[in-house]
Amino acid sequence: MSTVYNTRLNSIKKIEFNEIKETYNDNYKILNFKFLNFQSSLLSDLYRLCNNDLDSVNIFMYFERSVHKKILEIRLHKLDHDISLKNATNNYNDINQNTHKISDIALATGIPKESTRRKILNLVHKKVLLKFGNKIISPNADTIKLKIILKHIKEFSFFLEYFLKFWKINEKSENLEKKILKNFSFYTFHFLKTQMLYLKDCRNNFQDLDLLLIKIQCDIKIQNQITGKLNVIYDNNKTNIDFTHSTVSASTISLITGIPRASCIRKLKLLCDKKILKKDFSTKRYYSNIYNKKNSRFNFDNNNKTINYFSEFLFTLLSN
């Protein structure tokens, strides 16, 4: 990794990548529950910001990632350059944002070119992105965007505090939050890089990222009920799960995610047809079908990739 992106977050103990990945695997059950809640909150907020469309969220992230990469590159010439959230407005104003090709955005996100073009125009219309002549840029944080940023940095700091306890590192979330805000562009660039890989993989698997957000709601409910060893989520063996406490309704999913209820019902049916979810016909509620072998393999493969992506991100943040 280029030294321009090396910014120290953890001042207590050096932790290697393999240690992070091993800890993630060994404590997957509880960490995944926290991770899913974080993703649900983040994606639901960005879904509402970006035209109620998760593909548009990924496109928005592409532009934001490019901005923060440009800000970090200033450190090649000025090592003490302020990359904090407090200085974000100045940084946005001072850099000359890159012009992006539709084909590059489509490649990075996994979205077809024509869909990418249309969704960018919709984001411009909603003023999530701005257009000057032939150039489209990501604007500085307005009140709504800033609230989302602060909320999710706080939530991630809680996750990181919990994660560090596995190494007996008692770093308070408030302190971690301050360090992230001080190194805002560093954190944001690497987080968006990781999140985009995650969403691109999910899009390749689901073809529709709304299905991911809906599945996350069902996974959160059932993950909270899982008892026993980690691998019950992957295996076809019976486990001690009370499905009456692990179901979720279309109305609740709609309320949490912002996806219209009619769309939720239609997409829940699609996930049931794929045997990823099951429906309790007596209550008309839904739950993750963890006993389906194909779904178990699907979860296993995707969870392995997710662990790799976010272990790398955590390693980057915590490297000395």
C-alpha cells in the first residue's frame, strides 16, 4: 500500500491481517449479527438518499470514493494536510474532481452501462450529484448527508470497540470515533472501497440489491436466535431456533428499509421462490431458510468473501 494512505488509527497494539480474519471467523456469529445491523442501517439511510435505489447508492459511493482518494493524494506533497471531517468542506472545494467514464463506473459497480447512465442522471436530478457542463461531481456534505455520515461513523465505532475487545484492547467507541473523524478521508476512502466490493458481489448474486437489503432483515432476526456452534448457519443440520421469534413481516421490512410494501411483498416472494427465504403461511411472515443446502452454500461462499473484504479494511485501519 502506498504510504499516502497509511494513517495510524490504533495506537495500542499491532494486529496482523491473519489475526483479524481468524478473530472474525472464530466469533462470526456475534460479529455477523452486529455487521448485519450496521449494513441494514447504512443501506436503508443511503437508499432513501439515492432515489430509493441501491444501485444508485453504489454509484454515489464511486464518486465519493474518488473525492477522498484525491484528497489523500494531497499528502504526497503535504504530509500534514488536514483530512478531517472538520476540514472536508475546504478539501471538497480545493480539489479538482476527476471526470469519470460511464464504462469505468459500470465496471466498478457491476451495473450495465445504460442503467449506470440513467441512474447518474437521476442522482443529478435529485442533486445527490452535481453537473457542470459535461462533468459530474460529488457535492460537499449537506445537512442530510452529514447526518448520515456522523450516524454511521458512530455505529461503526461501536462495532470496532466490540471487535477490539477480542484482543483485550479497551478502546472506547468515543475515542475511536474521534480518530475516525480526524482521519475522515482516509477512513471514508477505504470504507467505500470495501463496501463497493461487497455490494458488487451481492449484485452479481442477487441481480437486484433490494433483495440483499430484504434478506438482511430476515438474517438479523434469525441470527439473533442461533444457538450452538458457528457452522449451524452453513450446515443442513437442525438447530435450536424458535422460528416464531425469527420471522419478520413485509410491513416491518418496508418500515425499516424504505422499500415500498408492495415491492417488499413481490421481492419476498421471489426470495421464497429461490428458497433463500421461507414463508410462515399462518402468520404471513418470513424467515431465512438456513436448512436449504444451496442457500447454505450461498451463505458460506458470500460470507467468506465478506469476511475477507472487511478483515482487510479493519487491518488497514488498525495497521501501525
